[in-house]
Amino acid sequence: MTLGDNLAINSLASGSRAARITFVTDGFKPDGLDPISLQNFGNLISENHVAQAALNQVQKIQTITGGKVTLYFKDGPRNLAGSVNKTIDGGMNMDMYMLHNANVRPQGAVSTFVHESSHYMRGSRGFEIGTQVDEYMAFRRELLFELGRKPTIAERQAMWLEKIVESEYYSSLPVGGELPRILQGLGG
Ligand SMILES: [Zn+2]
């Protein structure tokens, strides 16, 4: 492990339970010019109650189903900032690509973590992930983190239109069930 790993794990593990997040450090240079500091990432999670709740939830799921969270210090496939996958034995894996534009600042990286934690939780509970409904849930949680409060109905509707309906990528996903009532009739 590098110095950077240990710093981050210490800050993430400052609560009563040790973090089980696995750091993969391909390309990470603690003394280099990497755009994000692992310590800042860990500190921001521990200072924010939405992010801390997301981390606690991910850790709880890990203890039940296995799986890991990996921070890759490289670009992701298909320009992804992060992704969640379910293994054939039901474990949940989260991958984050820390050199993605969205993740080069700690605030953005934590926002991605909060978003992916929603997929992680829903996948572990047997919901289909990677659908429009599932992405809406993930963006709603991300908005909760970014605003620091529950988004209003109008804000959730605007988010749905901007992030899903008007996105070439997300609008092409399967809908994945019945839309929440506040979104019905808005398109999608
Ligand atoms: Zn997503």
C-alpha cells in the first residue's frame, strides 16, 4: 500500500468500524500531481451526513453479500465516472474512476460515490439496476447530497428531465417499472 492509501483508510475508518473499501491505486501517486487527494475524499465523506450514511450502507451490504468498492486512478470504460455490478453469487461491486472529469475534485468524487451507493443498495435488494427508474433514484440521492436537504418535487422533476429524458444515454435505457407519480406525464 502507498502512503495515500493509508491516509485515506485512516480517515474513512475514524468511526467505530473499519472501512472495508478496497483501494486500487493504478496510477495513483501520493506525491505527484494527482487531481484528487484520497485524504480529502475520505474527510469529505466523514464530514457529510448523506455521504457518511451512504458509506455506512455500502459497508453494511458488504458484510452481508461481499463485494468491494474500488477506486481506480485511471479513466473508466465508456467514459463512466463509476459503475456498479452484481456478481453471479449476489455480491455487489462498485468501481469508481477517479480521473474522470466528474471526480477530479473531492466534492465531485463523493457525489459520484453517493450516486453509485444507490445502485449498490438497490442491486443488493434485488431491484433491477441500470434502468431509468434506478438512475432516477441514484440522481435523487446525489441531489440530496449536493443540496444538503431533500429536493423539492419541482427539483426532482427538473432533474429527471435534465439527467434522464434529455440524455441520449440514459433515455435509451429500459424504463424498469412504473415511474414515480411525480414523473408521470413528463416524458421519458
Ligand atoms: Zn447511475
